Amino acid sequence: MNNRLMIRSTALSLTAAAVLLVGCETPMSERQKGTAIGAGVGAAAGAVLSKATGGKAGTGAVVGGAIGAVAGNVWSKRQEERRVAMEQATRGTGVDVTRTADNQLKVNIPSDISFDINSAAIKPNMRTVLDPFANSLRDDPNARLTIVGHTDSTGSDAINNPLSIDRAQSVRDYLAARGVSPSRVEVAGRGSREPVADNSSEAGRARNRRVEIYLREPAA
């Protein structure tokens, strides 16, 4: 069996074992179960990966454990209520509110209500999206945010990369002014590197100029 198949087979076995163990032990909360399964499977898979690639098993276990724990986000009742509330608040605006495969709430805000071309100043229409979002975060100490800015392909990377970061920071600063601790928020800029539409048309470029907000509740 080659290394890749061995890692995959072992990871699947470990996942099943972790679920059984969690179910047989003292009753746990949803958050505790996510941590136990994520960290346990990640640590063991990390050890297998390290051994298969010629590294030190101990180091691989530590890295795998960290990855597993981070991946173990909780989709709580609060998260579902927040998703429904955001969908209702943004209906008809073009804002897309979804649940990701790794249990994050993703809010995709298009350019027509977020930022003008070559600007990082938040439009008035965007405040109607961010205000209820901030209200739902102030009393939730478990929530963590990642804000990612994007641009279209117009202009050079020297312009687009810092502009995308500035846009993400503008959203962070707006939320901070409404009571969301900046220590709970990460920002990133992707420039024009991650388009979701064809940059050859104005409609496509408008879709690519966007801000994405990811909200997660880590299993801890």
C-alpha cells in the first residue's frame, strides 16, 4: 500500500474510532465532542503522515492535532439563528449567506453595496449588513472572524493587493467601532488572485470585487 492510501485508510479508521470513543465516555457537549474528535484524529493522522514521509512521528502528531482542532468548528444553535437572521436582513441585496463545509458562516458582500472602484470606504448600503452582524457578535465570546478582501483584475498587483487588504481592514474597523473586539478578527487580502467570475466582462469584474466574512465557533 502506498503512503497516500495508507494515510487515507488510517485517517478513516481513526475517525470511526474517535466517534465511538466519544459516544462511550462521559456525556460531552457538542463543543467538547468536536474538540475530541478533531484533535484526536488530527494528531494520529499527523503521526502517520510524518512517518510515511520520513519525518518524526512526534512532530507530525503535534501538527496534526493543531489542524484537527482548528477544523473542528461547531455549528451551534446560535450559528444557525445568526444565519437565518442574516439571510432575512440581506434579502434582495445580492449578499450571499451560506454555511461552509467546515461549519463556518460565510457572508459574501458584492461590490455594488460594499465599495466603489479603487476605494476602501464602506458604502452606506453596506452598513445595513454589518450593523446586525455586529449586534449578534458582541455577546458571543466564542465567535472568531476572518475578513477577506478581493479585487477584479483591473490594475496591477501593486494596486490590487493593498487595496484588498484595506477593504478587509475597513470592515474590521467598522465592526470594532460597534463593539466587536479586533482581537477576535483576522484580515486578509487576495487581490485579484481568487476570481469567482470572468474578468473579461463588467458583470464578472463586479462579482470579483467583493468582501467575504467568515464566522466560526471553534470547538474548544
